[in-house]
Amino acid sequence: MATSLSAADLQFTLNGASIRLTETSPTQTLLSYLRQHGYIGTKEGCGDGDCGACTVVMVGADVDGQPQYQAVNSCLLPVGSLGDRHIYTVEGIANGQLHPVQQAMVELGGSQCGYCTPGFIMSLFAGYYSDRVADDITVEGNLCRCTGYLPIRRAAQRVATEAHGEDSFSQVLNQVSIQLSDTAYNSQDQQFYRPTQLADVLTLLREHPDATLVAGSTDLGLEMSWYRQHYPVMIALEAVEELRQLQQTDDAVTIGAAVPLSHIEDQLRGIFPSLDEMLYWFAARQVRNRATVGGNLGTASPIGDLPPVLLALDATIQVTGIEGQREIAIADFFKGYRVTDLRTGEVIVAITIPTTMPLGVARRLSQSYKVGKRGTDDISIVAASFRVDLDAQDRIVAARLAYGGVAATPARAIAVEEWLIGQPWTEATVLAAKEQLRSAFTPMSDLRGSADYRNRLIANLFEKFFVEFDVAN
């Protein structure tokens, strides 16, 4: 494949200065690289993308394809993916005087011990230039262990109400190109490729059948952050144009495998209520700016947040490989713990979700739930997504009860679904279904919850689903 750089170097921009790497491991995290090279304002809190202390800002594309500052977790970002990127750390935003977001934090006492402060600053910085400074979209992924949130929130409120004019950073957005080129980076016996065409991905997979595919690296980044595994060959999919398309038709929505979740959240809001709900609880903004639906499916985690939603919505997965293209019903995709139906050399291209209801359906009820220790910044104990189709007499025509965290794979309670068909949508029906749901799965016990607790959640969440719609009507 053609590349704009040789296979031995990598170029990106850090705080406005050009950086060229030749001997840095492509799987070293950006956080580790920054701290080794004196950018110690960026802190390591958890190393898992949960606390936001390591937040930096990267210039990416918004939903309209225009340059936008995006907060990302540097602890999950491999150096190999930095080619052509523009990165800013807390050291790079003062320009001789405090940036307005820094000034607000200083004047309103937003820094206590100070360890988390650079991460808050960078999240606020990203929101400042997109006019989206609010608790739920700007600093939800930043934790203050001193519990001093009130002054931080006051600082955010000031930033949100102050109009900003043209400055050097807004000028960067007017000038910078967000077009990513093909890159191939070789260092320390590791090869990192970032092609821009799907054909090149397939060629690379033919040459390197054991290569590791990486999308947003929010899951795989955990392995890199803790140096738990060696990756001889990695192929990044984030720049592949065919995987970044999102299309809506009269009867379906097709989401490219490499579309960031934050884009899906903005572009599809209101179409699938259960998807809207799960995306909100999926993770913080820093993760959603990088994570993709293809990556969430490809990892095949039994506690992945999106699979239950896609199972409930009867999604299909388009894959392509050396031998051609095929479609896989998501119900047939997960074969075992971290095992999928993907064949060697195949790549997830897109996910299609139908939007039309079958004949005879008068009303569709759909919602998702996630139970975790810490809301948006934790993995699920149990995740559930339900879809119930009703006829004009409120009898159940079809039902999907999908769960994560209850088995070795994301799974549906198929026997209960079949029993529900033809039943009236009443409290008595739901209570009877609850009894069956308590024994529908054999979940494990671990530090997050016992098997008994999970079984209770499996049943109770379905009752919650019924009660919420019953009260609403």
C-alpha cells in the first residue's frame, strides 16, 4: 500500500510543534510518551480511561466533517495512531497567559489537590470551542477525588456563559486539515498500519492474517496501557472511509463500523430510544469520541453495552473479507466467550438496524438499562435492552429481551420471548415473565455482583420496563 511516510517514522503535531517519531513503540500510550518527554501536566490516574486525569485534546471531525477539538483519554491512545494528528496538552493552551478556562478554574477555586485539574481543563477547553460546556457532555468523564465539584461546576458555568471571540486556537480549526493519510510505522519489532481504503485493509490482512485490528482503541487500549500483551502487527481502521459512513433510508439505518459513538449519538438521536439511552450510559465523552460500534462488537465482550441493544433491535452485521461480502444476523454473531462468527481476513463494515415495524404492530415499546457501580464511567453488572411490539388490542406480537453480563456472550431470553407472544401486555403477564427470567440464565458471581443479584436484576429490569411505560401512558 502507498504511504505518505516511510515505514520507519511517524509525524504529528503536539502543542503546535511538529514531532517525528522513529524509535517509539507504536503501542506505547500517548500518556506514557508525554510524561517521558516532560509533558507532566497530563496525569495518570487510573490508566483505564475511567478518571479523566490524562485527558488531552485532539483535533478531529464533528458530525458535519468540520474540524473540532475533542477530549480523549491519552492513556488509551496508542502512539501509532497519531500520524497527521494535532494534539494539545495543558502545557500548550496558555500562550503567555492563562486560557479563559484556566482563569475560571483559578478564580473560582476549582483546583483542590490539583491532580485532576489538567484533565478538567482540557475537557473544558474542548467544550469551549464547540459551545458545548455542560456537566453531562463536558466534564462527565473527569473525576475529582477531593470531591470539590461545586467550584469546578461554577467554573464550567462561567465558561458556558462567556462568549469567546477569535483566538489562535479557533484559527487553528479554520486552517488545519483533518484528512488522514495512509501511515505505516515500524519500530521495536512492531508494525502499525493505518490505511484509508478498505481494499488496503484486506490486502494487509492477506499479508498478515494474525494482525490485530484496532478501531478507537478504548478497549484494546487497556491492554496497551498495562503492557499485558505484545502486538507484532496492528491495523487501525479509524481512517477507512468506507467504514465511516452513516446512512438513513425509509426502512433502515446503516452505521459504519468506524463511526465514533459521539457521532451516532448526535445524528441518530430520537430514532432508537434504547440506543439513545445506552449511548448516554456507555461511557464518558472522552471514550465516546473514540469508541466505535464495530469495535464494541468485534471485542465480543459479554459485558459490552451495545450488543444487547442491537440484539433487541434485530440488527444485521455486514462483513467483508478476502472471499467476499456477507451479512450476519446479530443473533448468530457471538459464538462463545470473546469469539465471533468472523472468519480470518474478515472485517466488520457496517451495522444495519431496521426502522419499520411489521404489519399488525400498532405500538412499539423499546428501552435500555445499564446497572453499574458508577454510572457513565463503569462497566456493566447487567445491561438489558427490551423491545415489545403490541397490536391494537395491546397483545404482544413480538418481543426481544436482550442482556449483557449474564452469560459468556450477550444473549436473549428466547424461551421467555416465545412465551410472551400472544399474551396481553399487563402486569400479570410481566410478573409471570419475571418468574421465568429468574432462571433464564446462569450468570457468574464476581466482585461486581453475585449470581443471585444478577438473576434478580434480569427479572426486575423487565418489570421496570413495564412500569415506566405503564406510568407514561
